[in-house]
Amino acid sequence: MRKRFTTTAVPISVSDIIAGIKAILRHQYCIEKFELGFAKYINARRAFLVNSGTTAFYIILKALMRLSDKTEVVIPAYTAPAVTLAIWKAGLKPVLCDVSLDTFNMDIISLTNIASDDILCVASTHLFGLPCDVLSVNEFVKEKNIFVIEDAAQAMGAKLNDKMAGTIGDVGFFSLAKGKNLSTYTGGIIVTNRSDLAPLLKEEIQKLEEPSGIYKALNPFLLSALALMVRPMVYGMFHRLASFFKSTEVYYSFDAMKYTEFQAAVGLSLLKRLPGFIQARQANGSLLYKSLAEIHGIRLPVVIEKGVPAYNHFPVLLEESGHIAQVQQELWRLGIDTSRMYLRPVHHCYQLGYAKSPEPFPNAAYIAERLLTLPTHPFIDSSIIQNIIRKVIHATSG
């Protein structure tokens, strides 16, 4: 049976799962240990765990609302649609700005053109693990009483100006969901260096419900299944069943809960190998970038000055959208899975009060129509990357 490679994966080992099971059997308390360990890794004063990245964003917004009575949250028009749900759940209003066709992240000019005195915060997304220009966002909000949130859900391990993504604004958050750079099947981490914000975040988390007994009981089985499914030989045999682990639909609600001790123990075990995971992603991403940068018909994101990507996915824009299916077919024949990520901009997923025509965020619409992401995860080696490069070049040369 041939190997097949998923779009993104984390090498979760048997020892990681055993660490989680031991935590259950011995009634160990690992959440605080994981929080402290991750804060040390990320060089943040405080870290807090919750059940998802969406919940993390929601908790941040609830805490910020205790420091300001403003009601608008600025997000990129091309990002994970679910962030909108966190804004609504907090009772706030999402406001969109366009993204840049150069960086694929928030467009600073579009941001500065938003004329509103009611902006509570700007959520800068480090999409695909590519550092967003948070320094320019910080400059924009200077003296405006606007908070800066870093959506680093896909950017664990990325850096800007020698600082870890997530620690450059007022507060940041990461996702521990399936396919992220470190995964415990579900989960989210909030980080901050602000002493006035940390206690508010903790208080908001304490208000969350405990996960149900069924949820806790399923954790070891779901994470074990995920750990097996992303392995190339297993994925080659059972890839038709992998749709269970793929999230492609647009969500309309989410459950905000606390994190589990089992997941914390697994996360703590994985944290020891996280630098190696990031190094593998960066090596694969750099090789793809170097080889595809000058290929006609392909647009790659500009990595901003002093930015170091973590490459959760490797994004390419195919200027001929008709080439997308051809590239995907060619790579799948090779055993390489790919992803279209978000097929629509945020305002095409939910009713946010924006007209659809003329398109108010043309760059976001352009990216949604032409984006394809390639895998960079640690199961991929340089020989596979070279095969991916050859197939992409061949499929786009016609």
C-alpha cells in the first residue's frame, strides 16, 4: 500500500498519548504545567488554556470589554470565518478590512482607511504561519485606545523582530486543533505580557463550563485516531475515512469550555519536540519558496522584513484559477493532499452588512478564488518537496 500525505499533521507518538493517560489515572494536574511551559517557550509572562482557538478569542474579547466600552472588532476579510462567531458571542460587531495581495495578511492601508471611533481592538492574523505586520498595526492604534490582538492560531513558532508571534501586541492566541503546529485534537492558548489583562483573562476562563464526562472520555480515542490517521502509510490505506478529521464547513456556533488535563499532559509532552516540528516546517517551506518564487503564473506571499514564518501551510496563488484542479489532481496522483482553505471571504460566509457587488474587499475575493496550500509538516521530507515542486511547475506550465 502506497503512502499518502495529509495537508498538515503533527507527529503525535504513543508516548504522548501514554503521558495523557497517566495524567488521568494518577489524577495529575497538568494544565498549569502546560501553561507555564508554553509561556516559557513563547517568552510570555502568562499563558492560559481553553478548549479551542475560537474560545480563546472570545475570552480575550470578554476581558477587553472590561477595560473599554467600545464595540467594534476589526478582522481581515480573508481569515477563518469562525472568528466572527466569537465576536458575536461577546456581543460585539465585526468590521472587515481587506488583505494584501503581497503578504496575504491584513492590508495596513485598508486598516487605516476604516473611519470609526468605536474600535475596541484589531485582530491581526498571522495566516498560514506568515508573520503579519503587527508593528504597523501597533503604530496605527498608538494613542487611540485600541487593543491589538494577534490571531496566531496557525503561527506557533513564527517570529517577527526576534519576538514570537503572539507576544508583539497586547494579547495573542493560538489553536491546538487538528493540523495546527502543535495539536491536542482541540484546544486554544491565550498569551499576554500585560499585568492588567492577565487576571481578567483568568477570571473569564473560570466562568467557563467544565467539559462533560463523555467529552473527556472521548479525548484519548479521538487523539489516538488522529495520531494514526495522519501517518503516511495509514492515511494511504484509510484516506477515504479522513473526512471525519477535516473541517471544511462554515460553523454557526461553538462551545466555550475549559481545557482537559489529558490534553494538557499530551501538549506538555509534545512541547518538548515543538522546536523540531517548527524547524521541519521552516525547512520545507523555504525549499518550496526558493523553487516556486520565479515560476510564471504563481504568486507567493512576500515575507515581511525580519519575519520568520512557521508555515502551517504553504500558500500559493494560481493566477489561472483553472489550474487549481489540475495541480490538485497531479499531486494527488503522487500521494500528496492539498487544501483550498477558506473558499469564501468572511462577508460571503455570514451576513455582516456588506454588499456583495461591487465587491468591497477585492483582494480577499481574489485570494479565496485562487488559493491552494501545499503541505510542509514533519512527515514531509526534502525528496517529497522536490516531487511537489516538479508537479506544480508541470501543471501550471500549460
